[in-house]
Amino acid sequence: MAQAEDLRRDVGFFGLLWISTGTDLGSGWLFGAFAAVTIAGPAALIAWAVASVIIILLALVHAELGSMFPESGGTGRFPHYAFGSLAGATFGWFSYVQAATIAPIEVLAAIEYLSTASWASGLYHPSTGTLSPSGVLVAIVMMLLFVTVNLLGIRWLSRANSIITVWKVAIPIATIAILMTTHFHPGNFTAAGGFFVHGSPGPAESILRAITGGGIVFSLMGFEGALQIGGESSDPARDLPRAVIGAALLCTVIYVGAQVAFIGALEPATLLHYGTWTGLAADTQLAQAPFFALTAMLGLVWLSTLLRVDAVISPSGTGLLYLTSASRLSFGLSRSGYIPKVFLVEEHRTRVPILGVLLSAGLGLLFLLPFPSWSKLVSVVTGAAVLMYAGAPLALGALRRSQPEAHRSYRLPLAGLLAPLAFVAATLIVYWAGWQTISTLMLVLLLGFGLMALARVLRLDEDPPRIEWMAGWWLFPYLGGISLLSYLGNFGPGGILGGVGPFHDVLVGGQGRIPLWVDMGVVTVFSLVVYAGAMAQSRRSTSISGREPHRR
């Protein structure tokens, strides 16, 4: 089992619940309803239902692992306990990438909404989806504010987040209630071509594309926020599982309610003007700030003004927490020996990993240079997050075999069935993210491996862990296989690296060489084979039982 960490244990149950809720409830509710409905029409509700079931299942898996290993940077360390250093470094890197890059996405969302004000219109270029130079300056100031709050320590962060999260929960609930009671048109659900989107790519594929490209999974993810500061919980065994599951359920209800309210509150004349739900994407005002524009069109000026304020507070609160998560993940990666031990250095009074906070903020700032749009960034981060989540069901299955008697304050029922099911579901979401996203993530992974290798070559760490190749051999066919299936599949057509610039025609994939539904059957069988191979390896590797990560 994990040994104690030298971080302050100041966070109680409600602090953990609000942290998971705060990381879960951000810019997704402000943009996700519009993005999803312009891809799948009202059938986006089916996409929310499918994604919600998958995310809640993954939350239950994480709840058991969090009760076993209540440590800072938990999601990046679970695979290490089960499969050793190779798996730990791989999934830990995906965890770090998604956490470090969400803060700038949330800042981008806040400035995008803010730019609807006349005095702030110069902060953002709606035509390109990027910040102007003055917008970049404002974003840097916001990131520096995040750094300042983090350096004050976890107690200050928990208090600040509790106040922010109460606001973040109250505003969407109030907005949903107002729209559904004052401006709700049930006929919208069958208008503009009907409940389903017709034509290419078809109703079913549109629903699946909305799960990732519509920001649905991005919106729902974040429940694991409490696990990233598990080492700072006052009673982790009792509080972590409840906080993770509670946050996942609460945010799911809010997001689905926001989608229903958005569809129902649209003026029928607006739908008639654009003709179809996909045509609605051409409305630049709705695209720039969906709920602000909607309430302004409905004459709810006071509510639109409140939403503009919320669009700064809500994403900023999420960005603040993800910067915290990223710094704790770098702490966990360093504690496990993957990156230099300098990331373990803490401020002596607050016990905050200083360099982890600063590096995470610096990495985030790179995404604030003129870059792709919110939806483009969301797609990549979603893929990284779900690859991170995919490591958890594998870890749970292996640890049930290697440490069956270990203490768990929460045990996932029917784990023998639900763990492989969760792994298959996570892999399907990665596949639905598409070739452009997956190819980008594979290159990011190679970059991470390169940086870790460089640290070894330059001897930046005098005591790196031994790489356990055999325990994690299944990683190579898994990552290579999902990349090949994505290249041959139906999602994310285009070149590598998102098809940006010179990569537009490089290794063009996602062209549907494998028919729809056949491809998902292949991905399902492939995932189960990988899961079986990983479990077989966990039984053969006797050193896994009772494994501790490399300690400093």
C-alpha cells in the first residue's frame, strides 16, 4: 500500500466534493450544448446519455482505486501499482498532458464569452477562434492568478474553490430552470429536420461524433479532481469515493438539463432560418457565446449579463483546479521516479510543490499563443483524458488479482464484468475521437518518452526506476492497434496533428476503410484481447503483488 506523503491533510469531504465538482463543471456547460446539437441535433441527448453511463462507470472504478491509494496525483500512479514503471509512465504522462492543458482551454473559453462585451471585443478573433495579442496578455494575467492561489496552499485553494463552486452550480441550475419555465418550445425537438440529423454522416455516426467532437466527454470528465489531491485529504478512505461518485452524478444532471433547456429555448424562427440543426453552426453569435447569445435573443438581458460574469468565474475556477491537479501529477510522477526529483521540492510552510505549479502554468501558456479553437483543443484533451481513464480499469482488474485482501473502503460490485466493460467503453471513446486526435496523442506520447529518456541520458535524476518492460508489454499492441484501427476507421478524417498546416495531406486517415459498426465490433474485440493479455501478465508478474512505486 501507499506510504504517507509529506503534504498537508487539510481537505474534508465537502472540500473534496467541491473540488471534483469544480473540475467537472467548467466551460463545457457554456459551449457543449451548442456544439453537440449542431453535430447530432436533438439526438445529442442520446450522446449525453451514452457518455454519462460510461463516465459514471469510470468514476466507480476510480472510486475503488482512490480508496486504496489516497495520494496526490492518484490517476497517474494507479497503473504503476498494477503494472510497474512502463505503464505508470505512459498513463501518468497522459494524465499530466490533459491536466496541464485544460487550464488554458478554460481561460480561452472565459475570454471568448467576455469578448461579447463591446469593451472586450478586441480580445478574441471569432473568425479564427484565437486570442488577439491583448487577449493573450489577459490570459497570462489569469494564469498568473491561478499560480498565486496555488502557491498559497491547499487550504486557501479549498476555501476559494468552495465559494466559486457554489456559484458554478447555482448559475446553470437557475439558467436551466428559467429557460424551461419561460421560453420552452417542445416542438423544437422534432423541428429543423427532426430529432435525428439526416444525410451524411447519418444519425448514428453523428451521435457518436458528438460524444467527443461536441465536447460531451470533455464536459463530463473531471470527476477525478479529488483523487489528484488525495494525499491532502483529512479522511481519504471515507471521503474520496463519495466525493468522486457524488460529483459525477451531480454534474451529469446539470449537463443533460442544460442540453434540454438549450434545445427547447431556441426560437422556432431561428431554426426555420437555418433549416437544419447542422446549419445552426453558421450562427456566429451562438457559436461565440451560446447561452449568452440565446438569453440575449430571448430578451433576458439581466440573465445574459449574469452569464457573461459566470463565463469568467466558472471556467476560471476549473482552470485553477486543473493547474492544481497538473502540479500534483508532476509531484506524483517525480515521486515515482519518472521525472527529476526537483519536482518534489515543496514550499516549507504550505507544502506546495512549487516547480510543479510553475511548470504546469508555463506549459499551459504555450496553448494561449494563437492556436486552434476551443473545439479543436477540446478534442485533443478529451482523447488524452480518456486514455488516462483507460488505465484505471486495467489497474483495478490487476489489483483485484494481486492484492485481493487489500483494504478498500469502496469495492466496485461485479468488478470482473464492469472493469473490462469500462476499458472497452474508454477505448471506444478514444476511437470516436478520430484519427487526427489519436495521431496527435501518439506524437505527444513519443515526446513524453523522449523527455524522460533525455533526463536519463543527462543524468538529471541520479536514481531513476528500472523500466519494467515485460509487465507493460501489452501497451505497445494496444496503442499501436488503436492507432491503426483509427487510421482505417470512420472518425476524424484528415492528416496527422489535426491536419494543421503542412500536415494537411500527411498520412490521411479516418476515411472509412472499415465499415461503420464493423469497426466498433473490431475495437471491442481488440480491447477485450488487450485486457485479457494485461490480466494474464499481472498473474505472471509475481513482483506486481504489493508493488510500491519508486520512492525518493
